[in-house]
Amino acid sequence: MRILFTGGGTGGHFYPIIAVVEELNKLVKDKHLLTPELYYMSPNPYNSGLLFENGVIYKKNTAGKIRRYFSILNFFDLFKTGWGVLVSIYQVYSIYPDVVFGKGGYASFPTLLAAKLLHIPVVIHESDSVPGRVSLWASKFADKIAVSYADAAQYFPKDRQDRVAHTGNPVRKDIADPISIGAREFLKIEENIPIVLVLGGSLGSEHINNILIEDLSKLVEKYAIIHQTGKEKFAEVKETAEAVLHGSQHADRYKPFDYLNALAMRMSAGVASVVVSRAGSTIFEIASWGLPSIIVPIPEPVSHDQRSNAFAYARAGACEVIEQDNLTANILGAEIDRLINNLPERSKMQKAAREFYKPDAAKLVAEEILKIALSHEIEK
């Protein structure tokens, strides 16, 4: 049995795939099935270590990005996509998987098209409340369509609604369980001080970084700040923060990280009172932690989905949304103060976050993939 995974080259696509792979491997073991051959096809492996740990073989292809704004790169990327389709047809034919799982994004298009042309069953998962173009296109031939937000189902064709399932977004087990015991010691944060966890996505957010640094000297007087800056932005942010906090008796309350690994993330979640974040798939990690949050979506046209994601989560009662154009240091500081000092509001958000989270998302998707793979293997 062979299963091929594909998705865009971001953490928002990659880590849910790993969550599904983990559940798939567990199901195979529990059902005493032969170990399947697992493959991941994308322009880059994103995290080779996690692929290796989960027994996934990486296959490289290429894919061009079609931007929603004018760019000369759109022209050149058409050729990149065309070449990616040819490479993917060859690669997919060589593997000839029993099912292809697509996570969406432009990087999954060549692999999904190859699967369609080769008549290989396809399962797709859409992370956003408004589906992307690749997911909408793939829904026309996908055997199953899983969605993270219930709102997303309405966008798929009426004659495909019986194939749509609201599963939630897969979250890795090693991220979904916060750790509070020993977390303050691990993070070197004093007792009895509220903690704010600031996440800018896998690449970091320059805008959130700048706003946070602007108000940092005031924030550390009341809170400890765990700040995931993004790897490329870490050195600059750290240097600027050191200058801003020079002479402050609370400078050690600011804890910058270029990247939070699974252990550091779980410990941060275990002691945080409030999370400030972008509106990507991190929303589902925050929901799994049951934490109140302030969500700052990337504005359109840079991202067509984050704003709708943020407000879908806010309608569930689990967060407050601040539009990026409205985000200032004073507003961010005031909103953090309001949530930390308002226990009933925080409790209400915590309850809503837990209700929003679907802990069996990865298992549900893995079960469907396995069911289709076994059926296809019998037919071959």
C-alpha cells in the first residue's frame, strides 16, 4: 500500500500532514496491517527530520505561484508550474500510490493534476474558512473533501456536498497537549507574573514584531513576554529589544525565540494567559490549548483567507480580532490588559476555544485515507 501526501511549502500545510501521518501509522499498527510506503511531494521538504521520523520519503517537484496581485513573476511561474506538472506525472506514475492526500496551496496543484490524469483516488483537506482555488478545483474530482471550518462547506459545488466532512484541522499530538509543570523553570520566568505568548506564524510577522517592540518596555512591567519572532527576523528583533529594554529592571521578562520547538511550544502554552497570533493554522493549536487569544490577520490582498479565518474563530467566541491596519502599540497593550484583568471574559473564551477544537481531526482524515487506499489496493 502506497500513500502520497502533497501540500504547500508552509507550516500551515506541512504540520497538519504530519499529524495525519502520525495517526495513519498508529491505525496501521492497531489494525495489524502491513506498513505502508508513505511519500511527500512538494518543491521543498520543509522539515526533513519530521519526514524521516515518521517514515515518509520525500519526492521533489516544482510549482509556480499565481499571485492575486500584478507581478511579472506570475508569467515565469506559469512555466515553473508546467514543468512541475510533467515532473509530477512521472513521479506519481513511478510511485503509483493507492491514494493521494492534498492539503491545498499552489504547491499541491501539479501532484493533484497528475493524480487526476492517472485516475488515482484523491482526498483533500481545506484549512481555511474560504477555500483556495486549488481546493475548489480539486473538489470536482476528489473522493473526499475535509474542511477545518464548517463555513467552508458552502463554497464547494452542490453536487459534491455529500463528499464534504467537517473534520476540523489536524494538530500534532506533541503540540496539542500543553505542559505547565516545570514550564516556568524551563523558560526562566518568575512565578506569579502573567505570561503573553506572541506568535507570528512560521516565518514570523514583521508588523506584529514592530508593534510589540514599540510597547515592550511598558508590557514587561506587568507581564512576561514569550515571543516567536521568525528565524530571519530574530537577530534584528533581539537587538532592537535589547536597546529598548536597556536599563529596565524587568528586561529578563522578555523571552525571544526564533522558533519554538514542540517542547518549548507546549510549555509556553501551558503557562500563557493570552496568545497574540496571526490567523493561519495556528488558530487550531491555540484552540487545542484552550487559551484566549488576540488574532491579527494578514490583510488582503496579501492573504485572502486569514481575515475570514479570524472572524470565523471570533464568531465562535474564542478570540478578539484586531485588523492589522488598526493595530497600534496602545491598542495591543490595552487589549492584553483587558483580557488578563477580566477573568470571566477569559474563561468564556477558553470554553469556546475548547468547543471549537476537534481533537479527532487527524484520526478522521487518516481513517478515510486508509479506507480508500485499502479499497484501491484490492482493485488493482
